[in-house]
Amino acid sequence: MTRGTGARTGDSVSGVSEHLARPDLAALAVLLRNAPRGAFAFALYNTVPVRDEVVAVLRTLVAPLPVYEFTLTSTTQNPLSYLDKLPRDAASSRAVVFLYDLDRAGLETWGYLDAQREALVAPPHALVFWDTETGAREAARNAPNVWSGVTPKTSEEI
């Protein structure tokens, strides 16, 4: 502990974990909360407990928007299948949707993702694809079209 500042070396700063004090977390919250139409983002994580902690913080930051969570599996590989599982009135309302385990669902998942870029932003939902660094590399290699036409936005542009 550094005397007088409240800052700590290691895994927290001023009592807040480093992964929660990152500027890109704030930028993601701005995107999720203020995107005027459908949007999607990839969020990288190292461990499930860290991911879950960040998700809990994001839930607070995007309130009052509803947040839904879906896990992709070897039997549910299409990212758009989340639409079938939403409550009926949520399909056409703004919401935040967290999608987990893209890298564990199988190679077909990347094919769906690659072919459905426009369909992913058609609903008024902000999607977050939670992935590991390995999964992000797989996405870049197996779903190159998902990145075409993507323009990074700053918080001032949203």
C-alpha cells in the first residue's frame, strides 16, 4: 500500500481491481448504452471469474437496459439463436446481450459469425462476444468478413 494515496500495487488501484479501472471498459459501457441501433463488440478475458466481475459491473453501467446472457455450445452454434430465447417483447427493444464460449462451440460458430455480420446488427441489441485471446485469433482467421466495414468508434462519435 502506498502511504496517503490509497493506491496499491498489484491487482488493484484505489480499491478497484485493475481490470475494472480500464478506460476500454468505460468505452464499452458507452457503446452498449448509447448505440442508436444494433452493435457488437468482442471482449477478451483471461479467466471466468474476471469476466463475471466485469459483466456484473457492466450490468450496473448499462442500467436500465435489460441484459441477457447466452452460452454457445456444440449444439447451439449460431450466435443469432439468442433471438429465439429472448422474451417475446425483448426482440424489438433495446437490450444488451452477452454471448459466451464462441471458441468452445465449434468451428461452425465462426462460419455463422462470418456470414451474419449485417444480421447481427439488425436487431436493436448491443451484443458482446466474450472470448479468450485464442478465440479472438480463431475469429480473425475463420470469420474475416465480420471485421469488414467495421469502423472503430470513440465515445465522442457514438
